[in-house]
Amino acid sequence: MKKLFFLLILFNFSIFSAVYEKYLVKGNPKDDEILKLMEMIKENPNVSEYHNNLGVLLMDKKFPSDALKEFKTAIKLDKKNYRAWYNLGTLYEAMGKNYKAYRTFKKALKYKKGDDLTLYHIGMFWESLGWKNKAIKYYVKAISINQDILKPSYNPPIIYNKILPQVFAYYYKKYKTASLQAYTKQPLPEI
């Protein structure tokens, strides 16, 4: 069975590389990274992290269907690869498949319970459904793990958060700390 899976990966990759390589520009740093990863995968197709990293690069280059294949291959090779689950979730989110993204983020949390970015994305899912209280709890949990989650350079979706003042208020109430006051210029609202 493993031999069949290996041959299937090799076959899919050879078809993929023949089609995809014509879009790569040698000398472009991102494209050179993709080419290097493709070579590494040809040499050793059973390394989950290679497929995950290639998926990230393909997602950045706006090739979502190819990225999807790579993330799924990474997960087939190592179902506990939480980074592949997280990246697959962000891809589903970008494709507008929010429920699939939510389920995928939950899988990522299963393999790395305290991942701040995954918790934040689950909060975004609940906020999109209008379940503010549930969203706030996920946001607060993410912030309690890593306050850098509030920086757009670390977590770009933070700029779209509509309930951030309520999140700050809940955080302040729960942890009795004003350390988040620096992130907002307005007083914290009451809950």
C-alpha cells in the first residue's frame, strides 16, 4: 500500500512539475525556492514538511489548487503535521470555505493545542457567524498565549477585527492587567 502511495505521489508530482515549471522565472528568489523544493521532493517524496513548504510558496504565488494538493499530501504523509493543517485552513479561508477552514483549524489545534494563530483564526470564524462571545474567548486565549498576535506584522487579519475593544475589555476583566491599554487609544468598554 505504501509503495502504491509513493508511486501515486511520484506520478502526480511529475505531471505537476511539467505543467507548473513553465510559470517559474529562474533568478526570482521565490521561484528558485520552489524549484529547490521540487528537486528535494523528487529525491525524497515522503517528507511531509517539504510538501507543506511547497504548498506555502504556491499559495503565495496564487496557485491555490496546487497548494491544496501539497498540503493534503503533507497531511497524508504525517497526519500530526499541525503546520500543514494550519496552512490548509488558511487556504480554505482564502477560498471562502469558512466551515472547512474551521474544521481544519480544529485539527491543527488537536496536534498543537496552544497555537495562537490557529486560535485567532477560529475566533475569526465565530465572529463571521455573529457569535461575538465565542469569538472573544478564542481571541483572548490567543492574546494570552502571545500578545504579538495584536501586531499586523505578525497577524495581518488583526486589522479587520471589529470587536477588538470588547476583546480588550474581556482580557482586562479576566487577567486584571492593563498591559493591552497601549494597543488602544480609547478606554476599554464595559462588558
